[in-house]
Amino acid sequence: MAVRLDVNGAVHKVPAELAEPEVSLVHVLRDGCGLVGTRLGCGANQCGACHVLIDGASVPSCDTPLWAAEGKTVVTVEGLAHDARGAALQQAFIDLQAGQCGYCLSGILVSATALLAREADPSDAAVRAALDRHLCRCGAHNRIVRAVRLAAQRLREGIAA
């Protein structure tokens, strides 16, 4: 069965060996579409590394079956640069050196993009709540919160990323 996915604004044909309905989206994205920015962490929806946007909502792709993404718009960390919020976040993370090892950042950037789409001026508490399910073993949480707030500020002020 052939499956087509709209990922980052392009249509991807999923290879037949990966097109089984219960195959997880993270495997299709990485192995079928060649989009390896989405990380496979725990594989059990516990770490947040694999988050992608599906129709604008941040979801864990490790336990999202392929069939749940069919006919919907998927955005991975690679696609965030084409979104003003995603680009502003990426620049703020660089400017504030918000990441350390970087493994968790793709999922965090995706969820932060969804947050800024819902809320233009999130408080520290709102940022922490939105990113609560994302594990960062490096302990960069405070820098991450500051980077999200900086990106929000820049977006409100019209400062390009």
C-alpha cells in the first residue's frame, strides 16, 4: 500500500515496507523520508525528543501510527526554519546557547513553536508547562525558557530571526 505524507510542505511517498498503518511516524520520517532531525529517544512517549507538529499540534511521533498522520500536515524540526516562530526560536537558542548536547532540542523547538502559535507572550510558567514532557539531561532548562521568551519578544517586536 502506498502512503503519501505532507511533510514540511513537500509530499513524501512512503516506501511500501514502511507503509504499514501501525508503523510509528518517527520511523517513517527518519527511514522513509530521510528526515533524521526528529530523534527517537525512549520510544514510549516519555522523553519528548520525537515531537513533530501535526496540523499545528505538538505530538510524540514515536507512538503516533502512520495512519494518524495521513491527510494531515506534518512539520519536523527541519521544517521550522520556514516558519517565523520556528526560525526565531532557532536563532534565540543559538544566541543564548540554550542547548548543550542537543539531543532533546528538536522536540523542544517543535513544542515551543506550537506554544508561540497559541500564545504570543508566554510567561516562564507557561513555557515550563508547555515543555514539561521534554527531558533535558544536560540541565539547560533555564536557558531554554529564556530562549523561548526571547524568541517571543523578538516576534512581538518584529525583529527578524
